[in-house]
Amino acid sequence: MGFGPIGLPQILIILLIVLLIFGAKRLPEIGSSLGKGIRSFKSSVTGEEEPKPTTVNSETPDSEEGKK
């Protein structure tokens, strides 16, 4: 499994260096911000807006019948 001139051992070394530089606590934050940036770039290129997340109501119709 190779990615051009970069092989698996080189990729593992790069990931180890990144882990040592940023630390294990900051890696999820970096990944999250990178993902948000990519989504923002993609939506600006395609011209589509992201759908707003909807909140889910915890009450169901069955629970309202029990209150009556």
C-alpha cells in the first residue's frame, strides 16, 4: 500500500511527529476545525447552504395521552 513515493512507514512517522507536536488532546480539535473548514469551502464552491440542525422534541404523542 503506497501513496506514490510515500509508503506506510513514512506515513506512520509523519503521524507520530504530528502527535508529538500537537498532543493527543488537541488532535480532535484540529480535526474538527479542519472538517468545518472543508465543509465551508465545499458549500461556498457548490453554492449550497448547509441544512440547519433541528432539535428533537423529547415528548412523544404517547406521553401526552398519559397526562390526560
